[in-house]
Amino acid sequence: MEGEVGTNVVGEALEVSFVLNGRATTVRARTHHTLVDVLRDQEHLYGVREGCGVGMCGACTVLVDGEPQSGCLILAVSAEGREITTVEGLEDASGELSDIQDAFVRHTAFQCSYCTSGFLLATKRLLEEIPDASPHEVKTYLAGNLCRCGSYMKILAAVTDLLERRRTVALAPTKEDA
Amino acid sequence: MLAPRFLRPESSDEAVELLRSFEGAAKVVAGSTAMTIMLRQGLIEPDALIYVGGLPGLREIHEEDSRLRVGALCTHREVELSAEVRAVLPILAYTFGTVANVRVRNAATVGGVVAEADYASDPPAVLLGLGADVITTSPSGERRRPLLSFYRSFYETELDFDELIVAIDVPIPPSGTYAVYEKYVSRASEDRPCVGVFASAQFYGGLFHNVRIAIGAASETPQHVPAIDRAGDESDLRASVIGEIAEAYAEQTDTLDDMRGSSWYRKEMIRVWVRRALERVREDAYASPSPSRSSSIPDEMPRRDQ
Amino acid sequence: MESGGREASTWREGRSGMIDSYERVTGRVPFATNVEVQGMLHAVLLRSQIAHGRITRIDVSRAKEVPGVHTILTGADIVVRGAFKARFGPVFRDQPILAIDKVRFVGEPVVAVAAEDRDIAVTALALIDVEYEELPAVFTPEEAMANGAPILHEERPELGATFADILINRSGDPNTCNTFKVRRGDIESGFAQSDHIFEDVFTSPSVQHVPLETHCCIASVERSRIVITTGTQIPYMVRGQIAEIFGLPASAVQVIAPPLGGAYGSKCYPSIEPIAAALSYFSGRPVRLQNARDEEFVTITKHGVKIYMKTGVRSDGRILARKVLALFNTGAYADIGPRLIKNGGYGTNGPVSIPHVWIDSHAVYTNVTPAGAFRGYGISQAAWAYDSQIDMIAHRLEMDPYELRMKNLLVDGEPFCTGELMHDVHFRELLTTARDRIGWDWSAAPERVGQKVRAKGMSCIIKSTVTPSTSTASVKLNDDGSLHILTSSIELGQGVHTLLVNLASDQLQIPVGRISVARVDTDVTPYDQQTSSSRSSWSMGHALTAAISDVKEQLLSRAAELSDEEASQLEIRNGHVSVIGAPEQGLSYQEVVRRTRAGNIVGRGFSQTQGGLDPESGQGVASVHWHQAAGAAEVEVDLETGHVKVVKYHAGVYAGRVVNQVHGELQTEGNLAMGLGQALWEELLYDNGQLQNGSLADYMIASFDDMPDEVDLNILESGRPDAELHGIGETSLPAVMPAIANAVFRATGVRITDLPLTAEKVLRGLKALEAEGGAKNGDLTTPDGASTDGQKHVVGSVT
């Protein structure tokens, strides 16, 4: 039983270490605490948001070892050794927005934006997995992220734009070619 | 107590010993997608969680002797995207790819979905239709059971409290087999199925053989009735034969009522979707009479380039 | 000097979709759920598990023993200690902070626990025992209005200070908390003149708003000072209610209102705020309370409604008379139901001209979750009835439903059922564009491919905006020429703060980057009546414009101090104050403020509309202007499953003048997403008052894959530069449900009058048609729906 750091009326709390947005991090979590709980309460990362608590809405999307998962369904104690990325990890070190965030801004792909972090993170992996995704594939991949304000058409426009821009960059002649 | 103990065994053997020591008061957890919800909603109050997520040897997929063995810790997404599964059992990859959303599929495991016995899950019916076995281990040793006799009722299986699922073992259908899974969702796209129908048949000599149907999400446990399926064997799956099979499943399934459809509606949907599934099998067989390996590849197989 | 066009572009540079886009894509929007206050306790609620009952015993003794538990509070504690008022509500003070003696719905807060952390509070909550003596319960208005029905509120609830437009009529039975009437023309002679009379019944179920951010508040109560941070659409309402509860002057209560993670009407009136405040009062510590998702479902809902509609029509299709009985299920506590039934009442007239109108609209108490404001505000339910019915009438008269609507649509100068004359009306343009864009052809048969059939349908709706109403705003022009806007309009994703910044930028010709919107805080930002009713662009827009005019006047007179010219010889141009005709010698705002040592220039703006209705006849002014929309849907129905897919949707809405095109599109598309769910599957399912689907695993909301393949928008402008701004936050929503249902009817002949159009309901309708054996297309009803067709076929009755 490694890592036990105290028990109270609620139950025991364990130390859990993982890499959070590139930084080694240790938190204390009780067994039933989720990643959302510890990232908000202990790491103050408010871009991770609970919406439904049952893995349906995607407001709590985090990348675990690069793959989108529902932060509300991951027991924090099981995150030992994982690499976790939240929306706060999308900007580069100088605070420049990533191209994904920039596309969402340009298309105003949000309203209340409670769901936006989840969409951004899911989009990050979508672009890696299916660089030539069709609109249908974009919709299907992102269908598990819900936006009650219904900003879907603008999100589709933002992701379509991103796919095109990345393709253009990939096809652009490099210096060696020139 | 809100927060049960959290134990991390280092091997399957240690895990099942722990399970035995808690005498039923411990729960196994891996992907934790279902367990977290049950725990937080107070539906279960275990004394301990036995975390098996990192255990070695339970995450392999391999083919041997015309059987595909899928480790219990493989995630849904791993099955969905596995080149091996897609090659020999594309219908299995397709089915796991229809479950919930990408996030849940990245976490939920094969062992978890089989053990949870949630009536509204997609994979159990398809595994049942394919004739899969469940392989478990316990302090008393390894055991193999056909899925057909594994499910008892809502969230209830034959699994003993000190038993851990280590793999599912699926026979690879003989060549010339066509399989489909029809997931019918009655409300929003992200809903779970109202009914799910698996159908497969082998096609040679102008006739269909080894017809297999399984119905999920419509009753407490997935349904597969070999006696009904036999009506399709050695037939050309003409409309009347298909109709007979569909009717028999609709009649015999003890359908349930929930917000996705009444018991009456589910019977109607079984009738429609068994028919549609078998029609697709027939059409696929006529369209390409000799599939490369075992079954037709569904139209909408998700992709992954990296 | 630059030309006017070039001038215009300079201050407009750098405008993006939303002023706080950066925060929105980096997870930094400061939602109420993020707020942490030093020393705060965490609260959880024990909620009633029965629909109606007398509380006979509450035992908190074991819970009190849990280490870390700070305060445990019951309704009786509040009453016994008598330190403050125990009940609240925006109209009637009928809702106890925590249940007193009785519980009236499943989910009603009974005991509140505040502890050092949430886990401890949850642990303690499980140790509390409550015993009830169950009472008979009623779940629908009909049950509640029946003879011998249990009475929910034995004592007449206290009526408190409320909004100016609210009319109270308590002449109904004991469970009817308010009735609204329209009496126009002579209804009996209207029916006598009619060649056809149609009586139909329409129902809309209760649904939930599902804002992804649930209600959350942090309350800190000291002896003479209360600070509440809460996710609310109406901070001044929260302030008023909290001040009243605690007997404090309004100035002692500070409500801080952060941006909202969705609201759609759910966060208008206090719900959990009084509980958090009561816990803070007794514990002496700040208290944080947030709804879990399942609690959100039992906090506030959209009214379930049953509407009996009798319409008399001349043989040429002209509507002559309409009589309506509307029964709004307002749940266990009135919330804003007494006002909503007014809008939902006159709303049943629809966008058509009818000489003889008689409407009775009731808010009825029942033992379910309180119902309140919901995007569309009673109009969704009304439009579902009248627009379905006009489609049915067209079919019965064998007329083109487009032509029948066109024949009856209101035009400028015609009276609405409230007697007010319509102005700036564009229904015909909207409907005609909808017809053209969807490709409507009445004579075309539905298109059938295999087991799927496609057809089209349309709708046209009218919505009011709250009248009379009041907004105020201030602006502060700083000594560097930058501007602060002080407004209590809430940013809930609709982009109101961006809109106000853009308006200010245009009017003062200051770049948006030099304009800030202050955090909404009742200690600082001036009064706004409400952020709802699609009124902010109009009402707060006017208040802001007035505030800026005030600043401009002050700028001119200040600048006159610095020059030889009279103020009347000066003008504001290109962000400068200059002599009329000599723009090149202007003074910057910064120079004016600094050189006059003004410190800053504060402008104040006020906007008020006049109106109101006569309580007996419903005559008067219901709305300062009218919101207008049309919808057109193309659906594909699977004839074997009854499943409906909307393949194309056209939304038309009148905006007067578009201030922000992208936001107009976002709101209109959002209305479509929400309307799709309500058309096809959304409903709260109760079994004996127990909610069956209070989770997002069971209550579905529309996803990407539910959106139509094609979405077409027509955000119509008047073309006049001085056109009124018409809010469009809700306008296109009520059109969605009838447009889809009308298309499903065209496709299948199945007319469903009870929302939603579930696949099962459509299939049952198809089977019933089949059983009738070749019944004429469309002459059938759904077995579990209300009866529909057949002239003078009486089902329920409004007579």
C-alpha cells in the first residue's frame, strides 16, 4: 500500500503523481475523487469542468497520454504515472494560442463556452488521428462533446478551416525545395 | 464509507487473492467508466477497489487456431482500431467503435463491459452472437465459460466474487461468413441503443449456413436462440425465412420498457431490425460472394492515421 | 482629412467575434463555479424522495457527530429561530428556503448540511433520517383542478413586490395560482359567423434547460452585510429577494454575477441562493452550494402545458374567432409561472389577425418540480398549438398551408388580440423566404425511397418582449480616453457584452480594445430589470446609447472650456472633439479629460418602455415591439421505425438591425439545436412524481450528429439604418417544433399533437393509419396523442 497519506471519516487519501501539462505533479486524492475534482480543487485548472458526471457531455475532456477521456470518469488514484493535458496546456510557453484555439476564436465557435475546452482537446486529437477528416468524420468524432448553446455549425467551420490550413502548411514547399 | 480502500495488486494472482480476502466486498476496477458513476451515485458501497488497470499480460490481442483472444484490459478503442481485429473480425472492431463516444472508448475495457452486464451495451450481444467464451481466473484456477450461459439478469453474471475476467476468446467465423451489427438508436444520436441486432451467416453453394442472430439492449440480457436461427440454415434467406426468424425473436424476447421505447415498440424494432440485418447479410453475400477472410467490412469503419 | 469610409474603419479594427474570446478558448472564463472564498464551507442538500407529504420527524443527531460538519439546517430551524423570512419567490413568497412542515415535490430541499469539505457533508447527509406522512399528490393541472384534489398551499401565499407587467387574478380554484384572460370582440358571434369550427388539444411536456454549468453560488452573510456570488440572469432580483429575506436594505446586499455557462431561462430567479445564505447566516462562514446534475433537473423546468384550442374559420380560410383554455403546470411553487401564463396566454393568438378572441390561461400548482422561465417563455407551448392547428385546418379545408397562413398573418396597423396595433411586422416576408428556401410545393407528393419518406413543413410564430421594462447603464470615460461600461446585463454566451462594446465603439469611435465591461456587481453596476426575454440588445442598448449621449454632451461642454467656441459649435468626430467643419483641429478625449482635470466623465443612461394590460380583458400594450420568426423543415421518416431525421432546416427571424452577424447566426443555430431535441425526444418523464430521466445518460440533448445536414438562415433586417433592434435570442426556437411536426404529417399522414414526436409515437400513428385501411392521408390521430381531425370533433372542451 504505497502512498497512503491519511484517513478520515470519508476514507483514505492517497498520493498520486502524474505529469500535468508537461509538469510533474503530485496530488492527494480519496478513492472516489475524479481527475476533475483534483485538477480543479488542487491544481486550480478551471478549464476542466464537470457537466454531467456520466461521461456524456465532454465538458471535462482531458487528454490522457494524448487520448481524449472524460475527466469525470477517471478515478484520480488511477492516474498514477499518466500524462495529462488540459486546455491550459494548449497554449505554448509564451502564451500564444495554438492554431486550434485561434481557429475557434476566428469562427466564434462558442457561446457560453463552458464546453469549449472539451471541444478544443477532442479536436487536437482528431486532427492528429484523421488529418484529412471529412465533415462527416469531424461530426462523428466530436458528437460525443455536447454544446447546449448549439454552436455546432461554427465549430464545424473552425475545424474544417483548421484541417485545410494544416494541409496547406504540410504541402507548402520547404526551403530545401525552393 | 464514501472512499473505499484502493488496492493495486501487481499480478492477476494477487488481484484474485485480494478479491477472495474481501469476500465479495471488493470491486474490480480498470477503465473505471462505469464504476466511477456507480460509486459516486452511491449505487455500490464496496470496502475496497482492486485496481487491475496496470496488470501485465491482460492487454494483448492475438489470433491462434482460428480464435481471437482479446485481453480483458484492452480498451474499446484498441479493439476498434486494432489492425488484427479489423483483419479477422471486422464486425467486432465495428461494434466496439459504436459504443458511447471516443472518450469513453479510450477508457472502457473489454473485461469491464462484459462483466458489467449493462443491458444497453453493444458488445455483449455481438460477442454472444459470435459465440465468444469468457476466460477468467480465480484462486481456484482458470475457467472458460460460453457467454451464452454467462448473463443472468440486469447487471448480474455468473462471475464469482473472487473471479477476474482475463480475456474473451472469440471463434473466427469460417471464410465466406458475412456479419452485421445494426444499432438502432431511437432518440438523439448519442443515446444508447433501443435495440442492437447482430446477424451473421456463411454463404456457399448458393445457400446460407450457420445463421446466427443476437439481440441486445431489448431485454434484461442479450438474446441468442440457436433453435430460431436454424430456420435460416441451408436456405437462401428469402423474405419468408427472414420474416420467420424476425417474428420468432420478436415473440420470444421478453422485451423491457424504458425511455428508449416501450416493450411493444422493442418487439416491433426486433422484427424490423432482425429483418434488416439478415437482408444486409444476404445483400452483402450476393454483392461479393467470396469475402477475403471472414466477414464484410462495415461501411463506416473509423480511421486512424497515426 | 480622411473620407468618412476610412474614418469608419479605424476604430472598427481589431474586432473579433467576442471581446473575451481569449478567455473563452483558454479555460479562463470566470464562472461562478470557479470561485473560492477563504474559509468557505461546502454544502449539500437532502431532498425529498416523496411528491407530497407531511414531515413527521427529522433526526440529524448522527450526522451532527461527523467530524468536520459545521451546520445542519432544516426548515423548522429557520421558522423556530425566526431570524429571517422563511419563504421567497419572484411573485408569491410561497417557496420555503427549506421545506416547512410539508414537502410538495420529489427533490424539494429538506435538510442542508455545511461542512469543511464536500465529502464530509455527503457523509453526514447519509446519516440523516427523515420520516413523512404521505399525502395524496397531483401531477397534472387537470388533477389539481378536480373536485376534492389535495390543496398544495393551504394558506394563501403572500404576494410580494414584483415586476410591473405582472397581473394577478386568483379567482380560480385553490390550486390555480394565477389566471390571465383576453376578451376581444364577441366570441360567440365570431363562431356564429364561422363556416368551420375546429377544436383540438395540444400538449407540450415539461423539459429541462440543461445548462452545462449547473447552479452554483457562494454566500457570505455577516450581521449587516451579505455578499453573494451566483450564476444568475437577474442579479437585482437576487439582491431584492435576499434583502427581503434578511430584512436588510438593498444597499447591504451585494450580488456579484459572473458570466454564465448556459442558462436559457433557468437562472432567472433565486433557487439555491437563499439556502446558501441561510447556512452562512447560521454558520458564520461563507458557504458554497452547487447543484449536481441530477439536482439541476429538480430545480427548475419548462412548463408542461395542455392547450384546448377552438378556432372558427370562414370558408375562404379567414380566421374569425379563437377560444383557448391553456393549463400551465407550474409545479409545486409559483416561481415566475404567474407572469409566464400571461405571455403564453395572449401568445396563443399567434401571428394572425383574429377579430374575436377569448383566452383563459392558468398557472396551476402540482406536485412536480417548479416550472419557470425557459427560452421561448410560454410561446413555444402556444406556438406548438396554434401553428400545428393552422396546418391541420389547411389540410381539412384542402388549402395550401402556406396560403392559409399568408391569408391570416398580421400586417402593420392591424390589432393583436391585446388591441395594440402592430408595427414593423415582417411575417409575410419571413414565411415567403422560408417557402422559397425549403423549396415548398404543396402539390408535390412526399418523396419515397425504400422505407423512408421525405417531406417539408413550415411554421410562423410571434413572440413578445417584456413590457413595460427598465434598463440603466453607466459609462466612464477615463483620462486616457479609454471607456468602461457598467451594466447589469449578464453575459451568458449570447454576446451581450460584446454587443454593448461594439455599440459604444461605434458611438464614440473608440477601438474595442480600449473599452472594458465591468464585472456585474449590484454594488457597482446599475439596475437592469432582467437578462431574459431577448430584450438586452434593445433595452440595454438604448440605456447605453443614452449614457454615451450623456458623455458626449459633457465632452462637448468640457471641450468648450478649452476653446473659444461654444459647445454648440463643437462635434464628436472620429474619436475627437472638434469644431464643426474643422475636423483636423480636434481634441482627443484624453486631452479633454486631462486638461479640464475632470478625472473622468461619467455618463448615465436610462431606458424604459411603457405598456401593460387590463387585468379583466387583457387589452393594452403587451410588447413594445414583436419578435417574429418562420421555420421550414425537411424531414425523413423511417416508415418501419417511426424515426424522424431532420435533413434540412431553414430558420427565418426578424432582427430589425443586425449588430453582430456571427452572434445572430449562433443564437439562431442554437435555437435549432434546442428545438430539435424538444421536437423529437426531450421530455421529463415522471412516474408518480418521481423523475425517471434526471441524468444526461437518460435525458438526451442534441449533438453534432443530430444537426440537419443543411442549415439555412435568414436573419432579416429592415434595411433602415435607424431600425429598432429586435432581440433574437429565443425568437426562432418556437418555430422549430411545429415546422418539424408539420413536415412529419406531410410525409406520413400522422398528426401528432403531443410533443415530442418520438419514433414510437410516429410508428403508432403509422400503424393506426394502416389499421384504418387506406384512410385518407392525414385524417388520423395518434392513439396516445390527443384526437386531432374532423370538424367540430370535440375532445376536451374550452366551452
